[in-house]
Amino acid sequence: MGLPGASTRPRTLNPSTTSRVKQSLNSKSITLKYVQLIVLKIKWLSNKCGSNKMEFSKLQYLPIFMYLWFMSTFVLTYVISVIQKDVEPIFPYISDTGTFTPTSCIFGQLLNVGSILLSIIIYIRYLQIKEINGHLTKGLYSSNVTCLILGWLASLGVGLVANFQETEVFSIHIFGAIMAFGLGSVYQLIQCHISAKTMKECRISQHVVNFRWILGIVSTVTFFTCFCFAGLAMMKYQGTDMTKWKKADGGYSLHLVSTITEWILGVATMTYVFTFTFDFQHFKLIEPTLQFFD
């Protein structure tokens, strides 16, 4: 019960007071929305930058670039050496086109860059297979490590071929060629086995795997053919300059078999690495972490 004389009507706010309350509430609501947007933006930037780590996407273009780099190197040095009459135009050895200056300088520099690109691609391929290690058997893990070692040795062989011309240091040049093409062929065959086992995880088709098997077999056969026929041709050679091998020098047909198969071997090897573009389009690379010793 109310006190005698007290009014029982509810209190009403002044219209101006009501307006100020509404404006205050609207202002707070807008401010809250801005804060939420800023927080979401910060979270997005944090995820995008990966805690300020550099990310490398579009990795599928790296094998393509490497393929074009090597093919351009072979064609460029061939054209220059033929124009300068350093080699015979009919299928010289790839190395012959980079024997004399200035093509030796161009050949060496371009192959040095190419060997670095090749070693990077081989390492990224190793990381890809390592990342799906949970689905792999112990034998496949060993194959992956073996491929990393073989691939890097093959890349080193490319560098030896680039920097030790056959007319200057023949033994090291040939040793580098065996490393580049021989170990490279073994690398391809083991990678074919890995590709067949990880086809689902790598998101590649059976056609890609089959194509790699074809390239791996072609590389292996042409490697042995190239070096065997080169030895037979040299046994019959009677000329004075092997970089300008003519029919009259003897063993010319054997020489042609060797040089043609070397060109096929070079193209097949680079094409094999090119096929990694189908794998590399499905992941990105984040820069490695550096940790100081205690």
C-alpha cells in the first residue's frame, strides 16, 4: 500500500533524456562492431602471414621454369657454337656446344644456375614425401632419403659438367656427366616407385605415374647406350678434333648414336623433373625456422 497522498503513476523519462540514452546505446553498438571487425582482421592477417613467416605458393611453376631454363641453355649454346663453327651442326654432344669461348662461359653460368634450381626442386620433393610420412612404410621412407642424396649428387654432377670442359679436364667432366645422367636415371626410377605408392596422397593421376615410368626407362636405356657407343666410337676414331667429328674420322655412325641418345637423355631427364609441377600445385612451402643453441 502507498503512503497517503503519494502518487501511484509510473515515472516517465524526459524525451530529451530518452534520446540521449538511445544515441549512447547506438554509439556503443557501432563501436563494438568496429572492435569485432578489427579483431577479425588481426586474426586474418596473423593466419595469412603465418606468424611473420614467408610463404612460397605457386610452387608448380618452379619445375616449369627449370625445364625452360635448361632447354634454353641447350638451344642457345648450340646455336652460338654452330654459328661460330666450333662444332658440327649435325648432333654434336651437348657438352661440345659449351667447350669454347664465349659459349663455355654462357654454358657454365647457365648450368650453374640450373643445378641450383634442380637441387631446390629435389629438396622440395623430399619435403613433400616426408610430410605424408604417416602414410608411408619404412622402406618408402628410406627411398625418399636415398632420392634426396642421389638428386643432390646429380645436381653436383651438372655443376662439374658446367665448370670442367672436356677439352681441359676430361676425366672430371666425364665423372660429372656420369653423376648427372647416371645417378639421375636411378633417381627417376626410385621416384617412379614412390609416385606409385603415394599417388593418392600426392593427388596425381595414374597417367602421370605411367609417364614417369616411361621417362625413367628412356633415361636409363639412353644413358647406357650413350656411354657404350661413345666408347666404341672413340676406339675407331682417327681424327684430331673430336668436337668436329666427321665421317672420314672413323666411327661416325657409332658417334651419332651416342650423341643422339645423349640429347634424348637430357630432354627426358628435364621432362621428368617437369612432371613434379603436378605434385607441387597442391601445397605451399613455409620458410624454415632458425633456433639458437642454448
